[in-house]
Amino acid sequence: MSSTATLTPPAETPNAKVVEGSNGLLLEIDGKIVPNYDATLHPFTEGDVVTGHVVRIDNDEVLVDIGYKSEGVIPSGELSIRKSVDPSDEVSLGEEVDALVLTKEDQDGRLILSKKRARFEKAWRRIEAAAESGEPVQGAVIEVVKGGLIIDLGVRGFLPASLVDIRRVPNLDEYMGQTIECKVIELNRSRNNVVLSRRAVLEEQRKEDRERILDRLQPGQVVEGTISNIVDFGAFVDLDGIDGLIHISELSWSHVNHPSEILTIGDTVSVKVLDIDRQRQRISLGLKQTQEDPWQRVVDTYNVGDELEGTVTKVVTFGAFVEILDGVEGLVHISELAQHHVENPREIIQPGDPVRVKILEIDSERRRLSLSIKRVEGQVLPVRPIEPAPGTDAAALEDVPELGLSEEVFSDEIVEAEPQLDPDVPAPAPATDPAPAEPEAAAPEADDVEPAPVADESPQADA
């Protein structure tokens, strides 16, 4: 608001003349020089924003000299948008303040002002400019409410809890009193509604950090990070401002059911950069690549024909898996469990059983190992009765996809078990191996073989 001194004599004193050089502050009336008090008054109307100095602070109000004929009064409720404020905490004696004129003269003849509304008007202009330009605004957290925070911008701005940080904040109280930077994402003057986002500011900063980190990282590097989140398909690692993903298959050389088995949030880990998608700003990481590869030990230490101790880890319809080293399992095909025909692998072994196995094949390229139990000399495992649980199909075992092991491994075994067969003739599939042949004298005569019961139950049998 601009104000100028009154340079013309007051209307009520027509004989008054302005003393030259007094800037309108002195008048000559009937040959006498008198002060022009009206020239010291700043003209204003209700709704104007005026400036003055604090001259008195009481418990419920503050007096401000704005150059009017009387001091202006700011009630304590008009000092700040905060609730139940102490006037001495908001202003100090002699401080220059801006205030909006609410009433030039109330019923008691007082000039009523509002400091918070003057700040409100200025704040709205600043907020509107920030919303239009996309620049952030700063304010102090003055309240924690249901669903978010209240920020003092001169206007009460609402910061939803979901937009306080990039990740969920469990305790909003820790932000109380802090000055934070936010972006205006919603503005409604008619409803005095301002919605803010601190997350937008952090994401913008993080984008710059991500670009800087991506420029520095290269595939093959080993870097250190902190586990920031664990999900079913893997774990996220914070690499100083950008998250990389360790897929569950890259966590360990051995099978992992869930990442939480080996990692917890907050763990510091060394990981290898496997791949970087710079366009999508995604980083693929590996944890197991920083650990010794147990398969390399197999290749370096063992050969086909070696016998070693192992533990049954899983029984499936076509055989069993045996762990021979930490993180290394091999398959014992059902045809390699015993010298006799095995209908169900659980007749011979159960998970947790210690066994000796013989290496039949090492496929280092596909990281697959073929083993045999029956070829270990002197090892004969007893047949166990299988008692299915009530309501359970006895043949229903865990289904595991075919692993593509070499068929030659098992076809060679059949030739060895039945030397009477011509080796030039292809051996039958293991699943249809006949039981060892009995002497001919023990075989029943063809005439002694009775027809199958199905034939007896057919309609023709009664004819």
C-alpha cells in the first residue's frame, strides 16, 4: 500500500495555507503556524495491508502503531494460523509487522487488525506463483493430524502421509517442528485448500542422484548397499540413492524359498552389478556372484565314477534329489535307486536320509548332476511300506519339472543290469523295465493262465 502526506489544507479550515517547504506538515492559519496532524495520517480502507511497529504486548492482544490517530489492535487469535498461541512467542516489542485492516473502528472505537490474514494474502500470492512455476515452497510442520501433517506456509497446507517420503513413514511425529520443502500439487482459493507433496521434491532430487550413480556404475562391478525392502521375488538394495533388485534366483547358489530366509531389511551386503537398463533406470544385482560357486568345486574336485556321501533333500515321482555339497544337488533317477524295479521312490528313501551316491554324469554347462544309489557297491537300501495319510493318494508326490538329464546315463545302466540283452539293440525306457526273469521251469503254462476278471464281468460271459 502506498501512502502520501496531505498537501492541501483540511476542508474544515478554509483559511489555512500549507507552509512552503514543510511537505504539508505545517499550516498557516490567521498568521499562525500550526502542525497539520492530518498529514501524518496514512490513508487506508478496510481490507488494505498496512505496516506498523509493535508498541505493546498483552496476554490476549498486541498493539501496533501504523501512523493512525490510534494504535491498531491485533487480537491473539489473529496473530497466527497456529492454535492457542502466546502473543509474546509471535511478535516482539519494536518489531515491524504487516497487518490487514479488518475494521477501521469497532463498537469501542478501536482499529482492528490481523497479522495472520496479511500473511495469508501474501502467502497465497507466493503459493499461486510456486504452483504455476513448479518451484517448491518451505514451511514448518505445526501439527500432526490424521492422515498427514499441517505445514505453516502462511496458509495451512496439508501434506498427506503417503507424500511425506518416498517410502512409508511409520511415525509422523518425528517431523514435528521441522522446516521442510514441498511442491504444491493442489490449490483451491475458494476453499483455502493447499495440498503439498514432499515426495515430489525427493523424487526429483533422487532422479538427479540416480543419473549420477548410473553414470558411475558398470556391469561387473562389486558395490556395497543396504537391503531396503524384501518381496516374494527378491530383495531391493539401496545404492546411495538408487535401488537395485536382487532376483530370488540370484540370492544364493542353493535353493531359496523366500528372500527373508537369508536377508533382513537393513543388512549391508556386497553385490555384483549384473545389468543396467539406463533408459528405465533399473539395475539388476547378484548376491551369489560375490560368493564361492559350489559348482566350481564339483568340477575341480569330482569325476564321473566317484562315490561320496550325501543327504536326500527331496523325493519326486521320477526319483530323488541328493545334496552332496552346500548348494549342490544331484538327481538320482528312479531307475538308479535299487537293483529291483521301484514303483514309488518313497519305498526306498525319504527326505533327510543319508546315502552314498555314485556320480554318473557332470553337466557343468547346464549345472546338472546325475547320481546313482544302486551302483554303490555294498549299499542296499531296505524297502519301506508306504502308508498314505487318510484322504491322500498314495501315488501323489511332489511334481517337479523334467531336468533334461542325459538319457545315455540310464540306458547304459540297463545294459549292465541285463547282460543277456544284445548291446546293439536299444534298451527300453527305465520306467518300463521288466523285473528280472525267473527260470523257465517256474513260469506258468499258457493253459494255466486264467482269463482276466474283466472278461468274466462282461455281458458275453453270461451268454
